[in-house]
Amino acid sequence: MARNKGTKRQVSVVLRDMSDSGSMERALRELKRKLKKDGFYKELRRREYFISPSENKKLKKRRRKTITGDELD
């Protein structure tokens, strides 16, 4: 799976009516929805801890093995 390394994401929300007191809350909800759709929170969790390349390979191998069910025989 190829990832775009070094690219910056840009998500923006525009406040439409400043006189409405719920405008800010609505904008925050919209921002959270856009970030979730963009996968921002998953990326944060993925980057929370460093995983060495060899450990990453082991995890992927373990996941493949689990998915295929080879160890269940």
C-alpha cells in the first residue's frame, strides 16, 4: 500500500453566520467530520508510537497468517 509521504493535508471549515451562537459548535462538528473522513485520527494513532520496519513486517505476517487461518488446522 503506497502512502504519499511528505504531502500536507488541508482541511478547512468556513463560518457562515457569525451572529448565530451555535455557529462555532457547528463548525467544530463539521471539522471533526471532515478529519474523520480524511483518516486523520487513524494516522494519529498509527504515529503515536514508533514501530521499527522489522517489527512492522512481523505484524503484517502475523495478520496475514490470522486472516488465512493457517494456524487453525
